[in-house]
Amino acid sequence: MSDCIVGIDLGTTNSEIAAFVDGQVRVLGPGETRMLPSCVGFSTAGDLLVGEAARNQQVLYPERTIRSIKRQMGSQEPVTLADKTFTPQEVSALILRELAEWASRVLGQPPRQAVITVPAYFSDAQRNATREAGALAGLDVVRILNEPTAAGLAYGLGDGSRQTALVYDLGGGTFDVSVLVIEGDITEVLSSHGDNRLGGDDFDDLLAAHLAKAFHDRHGVELGEHSAGKARLWWAAEQAKRKLSAEPDVKIHEAALVIESGTPLHLDIEISREEYEGLIRPLIESTLDSTSKALRDAGTTPDALDAILLVGGSTRTPLVSTLLRERIGLDPSQAVHPDLCVALGAGVLASRLAGHAIERVLVDVSPYSFGVSHLGERGGVPYPHCYRPIIPRNTPLPLTRTERYSTAYPYQTAVDVQVYQGEDEDALRNVLVGDFQVEGLTPTEEPNDILCRMHLDLDGILEVTAVEKRTGASKHITIANALTAKSAAEIAAGQQRIRELYESRGDVLEGWPAPDAPDNIDEDIDLVASALPAAGRAAASHLLERSRRLLDQMHEEDREAAIELHDQMDAAIAAGNTSELQNAVRALEELLFFVEGHR
Ligand code: AMP
């Protein structure tokens, strides 16, 4: 263990420590996030607080607490905390000391050597201050590593071939974008741009201002004079912001945010992701301007990029990926946890320096996309099997994502939720992995919102829940081994087999399998299991698809008959009525036989 070297991301908002443990590079630390808030303070009793505890007292005792010390590294400005004075290096050393403590609990002894990361734009003075902080914490800093290079290492770039990558790093309080060329062990930062006053905290401010306005509109009370209420509002905004990365909308409820003349005033508001994105879009647009500058300074163009790597907690905001994709035309990679990525990269270098052959970090990602089919439009006509992934492939596990859908027609009281694995916009070209029906929806004239939540855990168990938004009533299905269910090759072979079977069959209804759920699907007892066997429904859907493609070529009379049969089939599928579906399928088969034979 004497040669253990740790890798440390000493961040503006959070810091992490990684090391080689049990054959891989891991981020070490308590709790689920394994992140230490980069906050230091002294309690009113005079006790030193580092991390979460310091962050929690920040609002109440700002004079006893310091955050974002990284911004002051390299300056001689002393920091006053309660009645004590420190240099920025000393404050950083307290954070490093706490991280070393976390690591020593896993490693069995305190680490002595470390690789510490810094932003690419850090000056010599700032780098030296970082080294000094390490020394003060009892760590021999064997390497100062640029953060974008660390991200490249974590993502496994640097395998020998020459690659150009854009590292987009949006944290809590800073934004950096760098263009790197990585070849073997050598990484060159070609350009770097950024704004060290821009980050997720600004998103919180905008959302908090929006909430404060809504509170004022409702109660006529300015939050300005209520510091405790303001602090709670800011906290609520940050929580809501995180949720909006995974959910289409959130309800924010803060009971008795302010008590005015003895009356408690509550904050009650719902905000959609679109509204929130409207607030933050200008800030994200400004990061894209920096990105264009970085590309220009590097003398390169978007099409010369091999990868966009996302770093920093705020890159979980979906609008970041959307706008990057639009502007650069390349899908950003999210395969490594964006907030642990730099620490993991530092851990990779630290492990290599300690003699371990590490190429990249191992992360559990979903190798497949998952989603549900819905009614939409294809080629300008309504199509009931539209599909877009809710869980995109290559997303680190575990994860939860929610999308909003609406009922298709007035007074609809049931929906059929069909869960697919795949990427194709046409659900029928993906693999059906499970389905269930939600009944007893509130009959409404206007579209009724249904939220579909997917949770995929580390064991590959996929849980799909459909929730009627207005009542909260829900049904769910658990699909075990969703990830090991099928490989791409198996899927392709399966699709081919189905196609051949389908095309060669006499009567599609002969030999439908018995309506047993597949073994790996465990439906909640609340569920109304669909009465139609999945294979039968899939075959009927293929028939519908084939028929819709032929509509243009039919005589008017046939077209009308076909459309009527389509409606009957859709209704029979929705109601789970096997015999009606069989009748309609038979009639449509006959009609198509006639139409195809007379083209
Ligand atoms: P970092 O400086 O990289 O630790 O990033 C911290 C920032 O990421 C803070 O502003 C967090 O509020 C933000 N953040 C963390 N998780 C999420 C999320 N799921 N969606 C949006 N922002 C997030």
C-alpha cells in the first residue's frame, strides 16, 4: 500500500478523491455522491466544519463560513473566518485533509502522495498555491494535472491514436471549455476559454428570482427582508433545478415560507422544464459563444472533433447537450459521471504513476436506450408507434428519467404502455421488452398528462411507472435483466426472424403464443395485464404499418375501408379485445392481398 497515490479534484463547489482499489479506479467517500462540498467554517462553538456541515451553516453564518476558495488561490488576500485568519492555501489544505481522511478509511492508511487537478487557465502562482495546499495537508503533490486532461483520461482517450476533443466543463460557479489533442501519453491543450463567474449557481439565482416573483404576485410580499425565507427559496430552487434535469416539470411546495402578521404564507408553484429552460437559455448560449471562440483559437472546426466530453454537475441540464448537439453537430458523451469525471481522471494518472496499468475508468452505463411508444406523426400522418428514448444509451447507472405524454382522445380512461429497447424512431423496429395497461384514468375532455418514469439500476433492473399527473395514481412494471436481455446482434437476428415468419405465414392469427408474460417480467399486482399477447399485437402493428404505407396507392373505396379497419384495430388493441382484433386483422389481410395483387 506504500505506493498508493491518490487523485484529487479540488473543485470550486465540490471536491473528490479517487484511488486504485480492488483492481479499479474508484472515487472514495461516504454517502451516495462521494462529493465533499468545498466549504470550510467554524461553528458558533468554535468547532472546525468541513464539507456538508460548513455548507449548511453558510446562510446563517456567512462570516464564519467560506465557499469557493478556489477562486482566491494564488492571491495573498487573507480569509477571515470567525475570529481567525487564513491564507487561501490553508483553507484548501483543510479540504484536502478531509479528503485524505476519507481515503484513509478505505485504504487503511493515510495517503502520502497525490495528483491534484487545476483548471487549464490556472497561472503559475495558482498552481504553486495548489501544491502548497497539498503540502500543508501532508500530501506530496507528485503532479498537477489540467482538469480537461483529467477528463480525457477518465473517458479513455489517449489510447494511442490521435484524437481531438472538446471538454465542456460547467460546474456550480465556473465554466471552462478546452480543445485538446491527445496522442498516446501526450495531451496538448490547444485552447481554453471560459467564465469563472458562470455556473449552476446562476441557474439557481434565476429560478429563485422566478419563484420569488410568483410568491410576490400571490401574496404581495417581497422576500427581500426575510433572510430565512430567502435561504429556503434558494435551496428549493436548487432542488427543483436538479429534478428538472430528469423530469418534465416539478411542483415546488414550501410551507410557511414567510409568516406575515401571524399568517403563514406558502409557496406553491409548478414549473415546467420548458419554462425553466427559457430562463437559463441565454446563459447557456453564452457558453456556446465561448465554445466557438475556443474552437477558433485552436484553429479547428466542429467537424474535426472526435468527441465532446461533458464535465461538471451542471452539464446534467438537458439543454446543455441539446444546444451543443445543435451547434456542433456531435453527440456529447455522458458516459462518465460528469461530477466525478475529473477526480476519476486524476485517479487514472495517479494509478499509472503508482505502476498500475489503467487505461480508463470503468463505469456502469446503460448499453441500450429504453423508451415507450406513443401517438405522434410520421410523414405527416398520425402514427401510434412513435418512439424516442427516455433513457439514452451510454448513460451512467443508476438513473431515473421521466417524460410527459398525453392521452390521445377525449375521455380516454386507459392507456397501453409499451416499453421498447432501441434507438429507432419507429417503435416497431425496436425490441418490445414489456408492456402494461393503466386503467381508471380520470375521463377528461382535454388531454390528460401521463408521466412515464423509468428507473434503471446497477443490476440492470428496469422499473417503469406510469403516473396520472392530476391524481398521482400509478401503475408499474419491473423488467429484470433488461440490460442482459438482448445484444444488438441478437436483436437484429430476432428482427430478421420475425420479419421472415411474418412474411411467410398463412394466417397471422394461427399459432399466436398463449398470453403468458415473458419470464423476466414481473408485473405489479395492481396492473391490468394486457389481454393481447405481445407477439399478436406486434404482428397486428406490422400489418397496420404495411397497410398505412399502401394507403396512397389504394382506390378511394379501398382506402376508406382500410382506414375504418385501422380504427377498429387500434380500438381493439387499446381495449385488449382479441376477437375484434382478429376479425379486423383478417379483413385487412384480405383487403391488402387484393390491393397488393392489383398494383
Ligand atoms: P460541480 O461544481 O461540478 O460540483 O457542479 C455543481 C453544480 O452542479 C451545482 O450548481 C449543482 O446544483 C449542479 N448540479 C448537480 N446535479 C445537477 C443536476 N442533476 N441537474 C442540474 N444541475 C445539477
